[in-house]
Amino acid sequence: MKLTRREFAAFASLASQARAGNAPAGNLLWDYFVRELGAADERRRRKLASLGSADELTALRTRVRADLLKAIGGFPERTPLNVKEVGFLWRSDYVIEKILFESRPQFYVTANVYRPKSGAMRRPAVIQSCGHYGAGKAAPDYQSACVGRQRKAPLF
């Protein structure tokens, strides 16, 4: 059975309601679940459509951010990344820097930094979040997105 992201995300809400004793029981749970998601989507659409100014949008953004931070318990304290370069892959017009960093102390993450060979001016970095390809960050789709062009053949 394949669920949409919306359906999957709502399971957490239903589980919370079930623990609190507020969710309907039996075979009506799925229908209840779908109705609640639809109602939440409709409330969101109405709220967004009612915004009439940049100040209202800023206020909504501030409130939503505060609510989300409260829900996840805030962000963890910033710690040093302790970046280590572990290699380079040279291409015709760009370089891939292979790095390791600590997202949390002693929690190591591998990453590739794609940067052009030419140009002295500073440019922004882009973090490509990898999904579930077997090849991870080496998957051709991720590589072509990081390089910024259509994929014709694997880059590695």
C-alpha cells in the first residue's frame, strides 16, 4: 500500500489523538483521517487566501515558525562542524570537494561540494538533501541537479 506524504504525515496526528482517547474507533478511523486532512487543507487555503498585505503574511509566518519550533522542542545548540576535506574530483568546468562534517558532535555526515573552477567572486553554497537512492549522493539525478544541468550520462 502506497501512501501520499500527506496521508503518511497525518498518522502522527491520529496516533496522538488515539493516545489521548479522542480518535474514533473501528473501521471508521480511515474515513475520519481523510476528513480531518481535507478540513485542515481547506482551513489553510482559506487562511492564505484571506491574507491582504505583506505585514499579514509576515505575522502568519512568525506565528507558524513559533508553533513549529514549539512542537519540535526548538533547535539544538549550534556546535562546531569540524569540516574535513577528504578528496577532490576535477571536472572540465567544476570541482567536487568531498568532505566530512559533524552535524552533531561525533555524528559524521559525508557531503560533496560542487563549485565552478572559474570566477573569483564568492557564490552561495547549495545543500542537496539526498533521499533513498541506493547510490546516495552519487546518484546521477543528484549529481546533475548539483551541477545545474540536464543529465546526459553519469558524472562519476
